[in-house]
Amino acid sequence: MPELPEVETYRRYFEATCLFQPLADIQVEDTKLLTTDYDVLVAALRGRQFVATQRVGKNLFVETDGGFFVHFHFGMTGDLAYYQYDQEQPRFARIIFYFQNGYRLAFICPRKFERIGLVDDVKAYLLKKRIAADALAITPEELGQTLARKKALIKPVLLDQSVVAGIGNWIVDEVLFQARIHPERLASSLTSLEVQALHEAIQKVLLTAIQYEANYALFPQDFIIHAREWALSPYPDQGQHLLCPRCQQKLQIKQVGGRTTYFCPVDQPYVLSF
DNA sequence: GCGCTTGTTAAAGT
DNA sequence: AACTTTAACAAGCG
């Protein structure tokens, strides 16, 4: 589930569990998950401690006492689990950090889209990978200037990590719903009022999601995310959640920019009504 | 068993 | 050339 709020939750979890404990070893099930050679990774980390964490978009950087960083990307399904050596190993724990105190940190990778590697310079890494300002840090002006020169649809533009970092497919739908903007509007066609609304919605959705530690079932009832199938379990009557939580009209579901998109055609009209 | 999936990116298209 | 769109990646899940 790793969009920005999940990664922020993982960052806090890592910070609360894994700092200041010397590493003994690292076990890797599939070296495709590594962006640094296994031997290099182990040689660099053995005996080292993690000392600090920072997050940009969906990227987690963990600083070591050697001055370099370990970069985590959680792909579509990555997760973390910290547990004692005699506890059962979680499923899909494909990379395991062994601490000298007997605890372990599992990097859980069900679909192998996750990545770990060494990074010397976070700024240089972000530049090289063209990762833009974090979605919680970007200013309305910065966002507006970038959107103004984009010819693509607003939804795929917001998903582009080189425009703003941290927004994924479910959050972009929520943000556009809260800002009442149709996902197929051209990014450059947004008025300054709409850009302002968009920026406010990004803040609101992300801060809400972080507050609930990305547990979507706890989100306010007027969030469109409850229409997503996976969120239905706490709600026996599935049908009612395919209606707009604001106007109760039927939601529209279609592919936009190649991704499944939920929106309310009434509350998010394509044509401006003012 | 089929189609779907929260992300990224190389390749193709304009 | 530069920007945009699409397909592919891997594997689990319903």
C-alpha cells in the first residue's frame, strides 16, 4: 500500500524500532531486489548502526553511522516488520537485517517490486532519479508553475514523481475528488483557484492518511476511497459505497492514463460551472 | 483460472 | 528534441 502516508508510517516505525543497534548480517532471497551488489551491501553495513531516517515522496532513506544511506522503495506491496529472533518470520520476508541484539527487520516483498540499495548523497540521488519536491512540502506556486506547462491529463501528471513526489493511484483519486476536479482535465487548463484547491486537498488527504497511519477504513466517510473494493470489508453493503459520499450519485469507474480511476461525474464535472 | 493490483521505467508514439 | 503514452515487469489475491 505504499504511497506517501504508508511510507511515512514505515519511516516512523523504523525510527521507533531500528536505530542505534549494530548490524550483524543481511540475508537476501533474491538479489534482483538490490540496487547494490550483495557483497558490497553486507561489507558496508556489517557492524554499522542506523542513526536517522528521512522520507521524500515514496522513498525512505536511512542514514548510517558511516555517513551513507540505505534507500528503501516499497513498490506496490512492500512492508516492514521488526521482531525478535525467536518469533515467527513473516511471509515474504525476502530481505532480513539481523541486528546484534537478536532482533530482526524484515523487508516484506510479496511481489518483488521493492528495492533496497546504498546511497551516498540523497540530494544527488533525487536529482538523478528526477524526484520532485515532496507532496507535503511543495508550495502552491511551485505546483501551479509546473502544472501550467504540462499538456497531459491532470491525473497522470499528479502521479508523475518528477512533478510532485508521493502521490499514488488511490490518493490522486481522493485528492481530485476533494478538490472537485475531473481527472481528465488538462493540467495546464486548471485555473489558479483550482490549483489552490488542489494544493489544499493534497495537504488534507495526506495529513488525514498519516494521522490514521494509512488505515483507509478509518478515513472520514466523505472520502471516495471507501468506494475501492478493498476498503469494503468493514462495510457489508457494498452497493452504497459505489455512490458519491457527497451527492449520492453513481460513481464513474474508468481507465485514465492507464490506471483505474474512481470519480464522481456530478461533483467533478469536466466543464466548469462558473 | 482469469483478471486485477497501491509503482516505476524503458520503449514507442507524437 | 522533448514531451506524453503504453506496455512490461512479478507474483499474490479474490
